[in-house]
Amino acid sequence: MSVSLPTTMRAVVVTAPDCFAVRDDVPVPRPGPGQALLRVMSTTICATDQKIVAGQFPGTRFPHIPGHEFAGEVVALGPGVDEVAVGDRVGVEVHVGCGRCARCREGLYQLCENYGRPEKGHAHIGFTVPGGLAEYVAVPVQALHRLPPTLSWDEGAFTDNIGIALYALERGRVQAGESVVVIGPGAFGALAVQVARALGAAPVVLLGTRPERLARLDYLGADAVIAARGEAALERVRAALGGRGADVVVEFAGTSDAARQAILLARRGGRVVLAGATGPGRELSGVDLSVIVRGHLDLCGSLANPRGISGRGLQLLARRSVDVRPLITHHFPLGAFAEAWATFVERRDGAIRVMLHPHGAPAEPPVAASARSGEETGR
Ligand SMILES: [Zn+2]
Ligand SMILES: [Zn+2]
């Protein structure tokens, strides 16, 4: 069963590092066994897309269709698929492990030992296989989460992101009433603040360096929002915590400075989660090892999200304990991708998340429209 589909579609195609175009002659994919075809409604772009488009992501081969933060409607099913149905509204969790290796059997799809081997069943959607900056995309059903009916397509595009933020807090084993410091006021830091609050953490402190960015994040409900660098940052955060270190520090900035601050801001016996996107060549220096060892810190890295966590994260979005709408600063049709890209890369007009609409500005489903009772703004 499927709706009638065109044979070609519009998609962003990257052919070489930093060389991309919107093309209208890309074949519409046919869903293979275990896959569903999605009509993509909303796709955002993030800093990782910059690495992908620049040719700096090791697993990506050109030509490539990027896009890994998206939501859409199921329009066709591959052989053997009954987990979703045509017409379902779904968000996508982008790490699909092979399901066979030791790490996948622990649920750690993001650590799959068959990474980049589609013949083994691995797919990193928008990274090693085509993504959502296209009118249609075929994805394994393991990646799909049905969207709660109150969520818009744009909110659904945060399916993967909310899983990443929730996982970082769970790596820190946050308990109700514990203090949490989040470092890095990007989209993930913003999500982490709200997830921490949703889990009952208090107080929650957000630390960044740019006052103009932090000023936009008042709505998060952090108990303190601090723009500072170096020693002053440490002093001000400790003051906000009543002169103590934090029970849990979550770093989402991806810099050496932020990682160092995270370690120095934890209380003795506290937990430190380094979750910011990083890459080869960034080193951690300037930390006295006794801070970690004699401080008895639990220090862990957190990479992306394991199998299925986004489904739980979507419940936080559905009840608006985590509200992603203020993070969406711009909207463009897919045909204006070049302008959307420049807006994001140059952070024009305070851009945080730039939303692409492959099928034009989507009409929201009736439930979402009534639930939002006129608070939606025009695009
Ligand atoms: Zn991303
Ligand atoms: Zn695997």
C-alpha cells in the first residue's frame, strides 16, 4: 500500500567538500526490506552538518544527501514492514546499528562495530546513508518513533536531539534535587537544561561565554544563567551553587576549555559528562589529576544516543517539559537551501536552529493546531 509517488525529487546533493546544490532530478528511493519511505516535512541543520558538508566526517562518501534531524510522514513500506503504517507521523533517530555486534546487542547502536557497513545492516542516517534534506528518504524502521499527536513536524525534527540530551543527563545519573551545571548554550545545552529540570534537578545553572546568546535562553527556566570565562566563570558558578561544586556537570560545548571547566566545577564524588561534539586534535590539559582521582569523580564521555531513547525523549517534548520551539529561529523551503545554510553557518540574526521544509510550510495536524490554540506564529 502506498500513495502515488513521483519518480524524481528535489534534494540537497553534496558532490565534493563544500560543494553542494539543490537538484530536482534525484530518483525517489524505493524502500528496501525493513525500510519505510518518508515524505520529509521538517529538517534542521546543525554544526555536525558543517563537518559533513566540508568532507571532514570520516564515514561520509560523496555524492551525499545530508540531513539527520528530521520528521516526516510514512508514505510507503518496504517488504516485511508492519511496525509503522502509511500515514504515520514519525521522527527519526539517526544511529541504526547492525543489531548483531557486541555493542549493538547492548543497545549501543552509536558504537556499532560494523559502522559504515550497510551490508551488515548499519545505517547512520544523513551521515553514511542519504538523509532528510530531500523530499523523500528511505530509512530503516528501527530509526522511527511515532510523534505524539500534539507535536508539530518542526518539533518532531528534534527527535534525535532530545535523545542525545536525555542520554547525557542519564549518563550523569541525575537524581531529583541534585544540582546540575550545563556548559555550552547551543541547542543541546538548551535541551539539557530543560531535561535536567524535567528530571527534578535543582538548582540548574547554565554557563556560556556569549551574553547575547545566553540572553535568548531566559525561557529555559535555569536558576542561573552565567556568561563568563576562565576563573571568573568558575567563581560565579560556584557562587550560584551556594559556594559548592555541582553534583553533576554536563558539557555540551565541545571545547577543551569547557571540558576543563566541567571537571573543576564538580563537587568531590560528583559526576562529569563530556558530551559536546569534538574531533581529533582537541586535548585536555591543565587539569591536576588529583582533582579527578582524589576528587573521586565519575568522568565519562557521552556519544550521541543509544537505541530507542528518543522515544522517551519525545514524551518530554509532548508535555512541553522541554520546549524546542524557541530554538527554531528561521524557516526556509528546501529550494532556498543555500540561503538557509548561510544563515546557519554565519549565525545571521541570532540563528540557532534553521528549519528546512522540503514540501513547503507544512499544515500542522488538527490536534496540534488546537492544542496550540493560536500561539503558533506565521512562517
Ligand atoms: Zn545534528
Ligand atoms: Zn553493530
